[in-house]
Amino acid sequence: MSFSDIARIRRKDFDVEEKESEVRSKRSQALKLIEEGKSDLDIAIQLDLSAKEMLEFRQEHLTLKNEDDLLRFYRQTNGKISVLEDIHEEMMIEDLSAEEAVQALVENRTFNQMTLKYQPLLKEFSQLSRKVEDLTKARQDLEWEIQNLKWER
């Protein structure tokens, strides 16, 4: 006989109604209460949870609903939310919307890629410019010598 059969018989023959909270795990109850919009404090009190447990359930809820972008960002920055504050402050100074800030970052990346692409060309151009200067100087020296030879005759 299975546990579900025993539970069914208990409910039917002995009029024993098991409470939902006794059947569900604290995790399941917490996730349901979070989904209902209850506060973390209310849930922790009702289910006798520690702050750490409550935080874990809240994080799990966000992850399950695929709403954990900020949580992932928090982890990636090792909890340095001040990065967002800095970005926001700079956006306010420059009077930029979020879309404009993103566009500025895209343009900056494009500029950096172009710089990397054209740096070798700029280096080659610089070398060629020096060669032109050297050849110009050599030509001037030769012209000076030719002029001196003409005067000597």
C-alpha cells in the first residue's frame, strides 16, 4: 500500500483533513506566499524562517520567474551596486536617457574597434611620412651639391 493510499483512507474513514502547510515544504510555501505578494518579514514570521533562508527563497523565486537580472548583475559586480549609481549620475549630468547612454556605449565600442583596425595603418603612414621627409632632405642635399658643382665650374 502506498502513502497516497494511506492518506486517502485517513481522510475518508477517519475524517482527517491534513493542512496544506503540513503537506507542503517550507520552500514551496514560501514561494507561494512570495508569488502572492507577501512581504519577506510576514513570510519569515509565518514559516519561522531565518533571514538567510528567506533571501534564498526570494532569489529562487526571481530565478524561476526569470526576473533575476539585477541579482545576476549584483553577483557579477561582487555587490558593487555603486557602479549603477555612478552610471546614473553620469547620465544625469549629460542629460542622457537610457537609450542614449546605450547608444553612446555602442559608438564607443565601434570607435575602439576602428582604432584597433587603423592603428597599424597609422603606424605604416607615420613610417612612410618619415621616409618622405628623409627623401626630401636627401633631394635637397643633392640639389645643393649640384648647385655647388655649377658654381665651381
